[in-house]
Amino acid sequence: MFDMGTIFKRLTGRIVGREKELAIILSAIHAKMPVLLVGLPGVSKTTILNAISEEIYGSQRVIQVTGDEQLSAYSLVGSFDPALVIKDGYKSEYFTAGPLTKAMIQGGILYVEEFNRAPSGALNALMTALSDGYIEIPRYGQVRAASGFTLIGSSNPADDVGTERLSRGLADRFVMVELAYQSEEEELEIVRRKHKLWSDDWIRFAVYIARATRVHPDLRSGASIRGSIAFLNLLSGWNEPSEDIMYSSGIAAFLGKVKVKSSSGRTGKEIILEIMRKKFTPENKTNLLEHWKKSAEAEKDSSGGALVETNGSDIADSRKGGAIREQSGPSPPMKKTAREGTGEGGIRGESYRKPDGLPFMDLQVRVTHQANPLTKHREKPWLSFEDTKLWAEVSARTFRAGDVARRSRSGARLSTRPWNTSFYGDIDVDRTLSKFSETSGYFSPGNIQVRYRVPLKRDFVIFIDHSGSMVGEKLAFSAGLAGALARLGSTELSRYGVYAFDQEISEIKSLVQSRDTSSVIQDIFHLPEGRSTDLSGALQFALQLLDDEDSDAADVILVSDCMPTRGEKNFRNLNKIVQKIPNLYICYMNSKIGNDFPVETDSGICQLDLYGWWGYKWVGSDHFFSVDSFEDVPDVLNMLIGHRNESIV
């Protein structure tokens, strides 16, 4: 084995900071324990790995794989060449070793990026290698791990959509090392080592931009130090400094490394320009431009420094950051209220604003199915509380103004009763004949069975996903739908309840509670920006709620993009919960990104992403609606009330 003290001393001379993390990683490797590095993009995971490989092994013996959906047990272990096997049978020379087998034979590091995205089947192939130090390959034999074999995985905790939860048996074998963003002084030193010839003013300016993006209220996630290094790279070589070039370079370097909140109403370009202009003031502009010219000229003749002096590269990663989250746990706890404070406003977000002079919505609405939508400017996020409240009323009236046949059925069910002279109705022939046979052919007026309509009491329970991906118009749709159902409930003998969820459940209105519609819509508007999405927790809570309220016939409406990022995330296991809910409807908020699954719904052919397809398969076309915009509320009402009552009639 290696001398840990010597290796640690050399590593701390090459890598800025990270002393505690390096000590833990070295200890784990020395003890032959696998390591899982958990951190946001750009926090030096790959840099540390390359440096350790060089110092311990004397060369970069790192075999790297990416834990995406394409990774399988076969691709990790290896396989025989089918054509050669058919020709000559199974021979060891026809076997092509996979990355796991190669790393075990060479005694190097198997590095699995995006470890938490790897399918469980592929990760299970690691179990024997980790516990016993060998793997059995059919028709090839046993492969034992050479001295020095180590498994290191990396995980970005913020990019948890589509991730797999590690099995307990696998997670128990790992040492977890969390890597956060480094201090300002350490980040300045990292950039100095990369750009040795740039002035300290410019290095501080570049680092300032990156750090400012991480705390900006309109950004969901900010840039790593890679953005600062890329910014100065782009400026290098320009003999004649220019403000336009500087701003354009800043946008190019940082735009792909930040994620804008949908509710902000701004673009990433605008936010980056705002950050740069705060620092690039008239007071220091001349000095910076002068230093730029000198630094750029000097750097043209120099290859610059490096964060780690190695032939390896620090692999770029454009995914953004967030907070470390647990991936499993019990059903979410219940919170009594969904918001704090009062006051009317727009959809959540720090930069709610409406451009001057823009008409705030066309409120001249005709009560027909072709009502002039309030979403005239729906690509913009400034849907207000008042507009949403009005659109809820319009949607309810639009639904009531549908065809006469549907309207006459809505809110009622057919039943039969004996005829008498006090009322008239259509004869129920089947029931009348049945009564006639029961009396052995004896006729009396009471045998005549007449159809009549009984007011149908309907219960609706809406579950609104308010996780990080459900912002802007998606939240406005949820508020509009709740308001429309409230308006209908006042005349259709219905009750409704509203609950919001992310990884917890928030009660906005219970089924039995009486609340003003405006206050319900306002509460939805003021929901805090949520975290991860626990679909299983929301569905299990709905089941319990139906039992507690003694309302098995209630319609449960799930408004979500159907991306489970917490709790149960397996399609089949979630489907088992869904099937226990008698009347579940899914309003899928279509993101229009990665929509590779065409399906046929009552509203026509629509394109869904993987999670939308999950929802469609769970409930079927009659109970599924792909929501494109705020103006879909009347069509969703038609699905909820029209379909259900037609089936009853």
C-alpha cells in the first residue's frame, strides 16, 4: 500500500483547500472501501480523482463510465463477441472486458459519474466485487481484483430527476464525502493558478460573477468556478479591450452554468448582465480595461497555470446546483397551512414585474367554449391574482354554457321510482317488466317504474405539486382549476378540497371546510417554492384522506409534471398505489421538453415525456389531460365532470 502521510502532503500542494475531504478519501482507499463523492458541478470531484490516481499509482489508472440509463450489468462486466462465438464457440480471447473488469484486472480506479442515475441492475453487478473482491463471469471464469482496485462514484444531489435510490446493501458499503463550494479566497487561488498572468482585479471580478449567481434571487442555481476560468479564457488574446466583448464573453461563459427561476420573468442573459454591471462601474472601468490589455498580451505567450498539474482534464458539467436531499423516507409530514402572510400578487418569484405599457390581459371574455383566453401573453409569467380569479369564474361559466344535453346531466344521476300522478318521466321498461314478473303478471300502477334524476353530490380533492419545477403558469393553472371547481361547487352540490405537496403535504382547504374562493386562489399563489417531489407520499395521503372523510367516491385530481424525485420512484410500485384510488385524474403539466412518446387522448394526439407517459399509463386516456397552458381549465372541467357523469348516466 501507499504512505498516506506522503501522498496527503503532495496532494495538498497540488489542490487548493479540500484537506479534510482528501484525508477521508485517502483513508477510504487505504482501507479498500468504495467512496461516493456528493457535490454540485465544478466542486473539483474529477480534479481530486485525477490527482489521487497520479500520486498513488504513478499514472492515471482511472476507468470512467457514466451512470445513465444505458449502463447495464453487461456493459460493466463485459461480453463475448457474438460473431466469433457462433464461429468458434466461447473462448477467453473472444471476451471484451467491461470497465469494471478492466479496473479489477489493472488494480485501478473505476469512476462512475452520475452514480445515482445508474439503473439498479447495473449497480447490483458491483455487489460481489465490493464485498468479496471478485466477480464470476459465465463461460469466462472468475476475475479477482488486483491490489489497488477502488470504486469511486460521484453524484450531483441537485440533479435528482430520474435518479435511482441506492439499495441499502449497496449504500452500506460506501464512504460518503460531501463537497460544497469553496471559500472565496480558495476560489481566487484556483483562478490565479489557472490564469497566472491576469491582474488580481480581473481575477476578483471573474470570481465575483460566479459567486453572485449563487445567491441571486432570480436564479435557481448558480455557476461554479469553471465559469470564472472560462470567462478569462475568452478574454485572453484580445489586443484591444472592449466593453461589448467583455459583456458578450461573460454571457457566453456563465449562461450555460446557471438556471433561471421560471417565475422570475427574466432571462439568464439579463441577470448576468445585471451582475456584471454592478461591478464594472465607471470608477474601476478604466483600470480594468488597462489591466485587461496587459494581461491578455502576456497570456498569449504563456500556457498559463493549472488547478492540478496533470495530463488529465477536469471534465466540464453543465448541470446546475441545489441542496443535498435525502432520496428516501416515510410519507411526508403534514403541515396545516400553505402560506405565510397575506396580500395579493403574482406567481411566486423574486422578480415579479410587468413591462411598462403592456396591456395586462384582455378581460373582455365571451362565455363560450371559444372564450377569448386570458393567456394572450401566456409566454410571459405575469399572470396576476385578479386575472386568475376572473379566469376561474369564466371557466366555470364556460363549462355551464356547453351543450344542453351535457349540462342537463351534470350534477345528477338517473334513478327509478314507482309512477304516480304527481310527476312525469320516461318509463324504465326493463325495471317495469321486472316488477311485473315479480307480481306473477298482476298489474298495478305501482309496477310502472319511471326514470328521474337525483342531484349528484360530487367530492373533488385536488393535489397541487408545488416542487421546484412547478412554477409560473403551471401554478396559475392550479389556482384557476381550484377556483373553477369552487364556483361549480356552489351550484352543483359539490364539495372540494385542496392540498399542496412537494416532499410534505400542506392543507389549503379540507373537504368539509368552508372558505372564500378568493382566499383559496390567493393561498395557491403564495405557496413557497418547493423542493423535491414525493408522488408516492401525496398518493398515499389521498388514500388515507378518502378513508378518513368516508368519501370513497371522491375524485382525486393530481396536478403535476409527474416527476418523482423523492420517495418511491419506480413506475410499477407507483402504479400499485394509483390503482387503489378509485377515481384518479391526472392533469399533466407538459414541459414540451424531451417529448418522445406520442399518445392519443380525448383532446387528440399529444407528445409526452417519460413521466407524462407514466401518468397516461397509470390512469388511461379518459382520466388524463396534457395541460399546455392556463386556458385549458374549461377542457379539464369537461373531462372531470362530463366524462364521469356520462358514465353514470
